[in-house]
Amino acid sequence: MIIKAKVKDVFKSKGVQLPDTTYNLLNDEIARKIRFWAQRAKEGNIKRLNPEDVWMVIGNPWKKIID
């Protein structure tokens, strides 16, 4: 799902080594997130995921907890 070289470069730029097994765990986690988002889009009857609709799929991180 994710591009291995780019992910490793990000970690390397911060001085962190990223073994292949760790990369595989991160890749699996991201794949599960994407499948979850796709399911939410389907349940929300979204036929085309436009930028303004992304918050409906991933949730609104800026939503106020206390009104």
C-alpha cells in the first residue's frame, strides 16, 4: 500500500532505522485503515470521494468534544 523507499527515507531523515519487519507492520496498519475508510465511504453512500468529503470517511479530528 505504501512506498517502502519513501517511508524509509522519512524515518532515516529523523535518524531512525526501519527494519523490513517493522515496515511490514506499518504497511499492514495503513492497509487496514484504508479498508476501514473505504467501508465507511460505502456505508455513507459516497460514490466518489472528493476532498471536501474526506472528513466523512476518516472522521473529523477537529470536532469539539464538549459543546
